[in-house]
Amino acid sequence: MHVVAYLPKEERVHNGRAIGIDLGITNQVTFSNGIKVQYAIPMPERIKKLYKAFSRSEYDKRSKRGTKLLQKIKSKFQHQNNQKKDINNKLAHYVTTNYEYVAYQNDCIHSWSKFYGSRILQTSIGGFRNCLKRKASTPLEVGRFIRTTGVCMNCGTVQHLNLSDRMVVCPSCHSIFDRDVSAANKQEGLCLGNLGETLAEDYASTSSMLEYIKRIPHVKASIAVEAPNKRAWPRPQGRGSSPV
Ligand SMILES: [Zn+2]
């Protein structure tokens, strides 16, 4: 028997609210409101060993034992993938139902996996970005080569950062900012500046957002120590290349 259910199409939000999102290796997702999200679904050692044994053909795939083990490995992989998808969907759902403008950078996540292979595999943040692209009312994509990391939130001075530099002191104005939060802010600022939008900023929702994210299984969320002072962030006035 087949049952077809028609659900009302989800309305896209039009509330004028905006958020910037930075994807990364240390913090998987950082939002421009200062919320940092970490998650990873590692493959259990037992399954890794089994998989290795299989690829060295220590088991005969056609034997009863072999088929059973292969089934076990496959279902574990499937389970892991589903967990990652679930996290990505839940995060993206919250963002896209609460914010009309969602700014993120079109980083080449594929090239990151060369250096941080297992870390990327455990999170599939590329899947999160795809969710945003699909679901957001107005997705705003910042070009891959536009600099968003290491830009001072106060005066705009650019400095080179290593991956280990998390909190950054600006060499010219000496303000201290969080690396990922400032990148997320830069993305949001760039996109909104290009749109010519001047949006009311809203912090009341930050704590409810944090609560929601903390409730997602396998996800750690925290607020950046040095909360960004958004009013200090200069909105670009129609200059620079178009990141949208
Ligand atoms: Zn500065």
C-alpha cells in the first residue's frame, strides 16, 4: 500500500534578520553572534580495524562470515552518515527559519580534506553548507578568495594568522578579537554592505539559539569569550568586489 502525504510548503522567513557563518577545522561552525559549534562523529576503532582487515582481503567476501561482517561495516558507516546529516540538518533548520539573510564563504572544503582528512570526514561540514544553500530564504555567498580571516573587527587591519592563533590582537588598534567570530562577522558585513541593507541587530535570540544547539546530540556549543561589539564593525559602503 502506498500513502502519499502532501505537506504545506514551508514558508521562507522574511524578518530582515541576518547572520554570518564561518566554517572551520577547530570550530566546525562559528556564527557572527559569537556562538561556536563543535561536533565530530568518529568511526569506532573496532569498525576501522574490521574495514582494514577487509581491504587487505583477510576475509572472503563470499563466505557466510565475510558477508555478515561486510553488512556490519556498511550499516555502521550508514549510521555514522545519518548522525552527521542529522546534525547538519538541525543546525541549518534553525538558521534558515530564524534568519532571512545567511552569509557564508564558498571555501574549498574539498581541499581542506587533503590536510585534515579524518576531521572533515567526521563532520561533513560541506553537507551543512549545502543545506544552507538549499534552505535559506536569501543565501549570500562570499567568494572563495575574499579575505575574511585575520581582519580586525575594529579598524580593518589585515594580518596573517596560523591555524593555532585563536584570539588575535590587532597590531594597529590593539583590540582583541576571536578569529572565527571576526571572520563570520566579516562575511555578514560584506554581504549586507553589498545589498545596501542596514539591519537592526538582535542579541536577544543568541541565548535561545545556544540552548537549541546544545540540545542537538554530539554537538558542543559555546559563546566566544570576547563577545564581538558589532557597533564597532564598520559596514562596507558599497566598495570592494561583489561577493554575492
Ligand atoms: Zn584594529
